Amino acid sequence: MNNYETVFILTPVLSDAQMKEAVEKIKGILVAESAEIVNEENWGLRKLAYPIEKKTTGFYQLIEFKANPKTIAVLETQFRRDERVIRFLTFRQDKFALDYAGKRRNLKASKESGKEN
């Protein structure tokens, strides 16, 4: 099993419930394909670098997971079929990206625990 990271952008016309439902659908596909979800981050509504389908903003979502390479084909097929997804990028993490992702998660966790106190 390899480590992967996928970032996808959902169309900004979705309600909060519709956005969460779309993310749960993607996570459900990963779980059905026996992938292990390591981390999930909702980056929220952000401005796009350039207009896509006449939209200038989108909901960004990041998911880090461990899966077999065959899972990526299934996942990306689903991204292409889902009209709510306007862009996506999935890549295999090498050891340096994996170390960086772990440090980023630890830093984020320490900042959140600092806010609680």
C-alpha cells in the first residue's frame, strides 16, 4: 500500500450539507476500496487562481490515505463523473512528502491544543 494525497475543489454553489455529503461520498469510495484514511482537512471556500466554469471560488478539501494503486483509478473515475467536483489532483507521497505531511499535522494539532487552553 502506498501513501497518497488528494486535493479536490467542489463547486461554490453547494450548501454546507451538500458539500459534506460530497466529501462523505468520496471517503466512502476510499473505504469501499479498502483504503485507510490518515488525515482529512477542509480548507474551506477559497478564491481560485483563475476562473473554472465561470466560477472564481471553490470549496477545497484534502484527504491523505493509504491505498493500492488500483484504488486511484476508481477514485479519479468518480471525480470525473461527479459534477460537483470542478478540479482534483491525486499524487503518491514519497518519503519527503510523507515526512512533511506528518510535521504539518503535528504542528496543526499543537496549535489546536494551544487554543483549547
